[in-house]
Amino acid sequence: MSSKQQRTLNQSTQKMKERKTRKLVHRKRSGMKSGFLRSTNLIQTYHYNIRTIEQLTLP
């Protein structure tokens, strides 16, 4: 195998890897957005509601 062939092979594998990771990252990010952020938002609003209720009930 010549160095030129090796180089093109490396470039193509690199591109494939990049594409794969980009897809994975995107999927992870969108999944996290839907699942993780939803739960944290719920928790935050829950805590916020408790705090405001406490403030309202405490004289």
C-alpha cells in the first residue's frame, strides 16, 4: 500500500469517525434536552413552588 492510498484511507476513516461522533453527540444532546432538562426543569419549578408557598405561608 502506497503512502497516498494510506493517507486517503486515513482521511476517509477520520471523516466517518467525525460523522459518527457528530451524530452521537447530536442524538445525546437532543435526548438529554428532552429527558434530562425536562426533569431538571420540573425539579427546579417544584423547588421554586415549595419556596414561594413557604414564603407565602410564613408570616
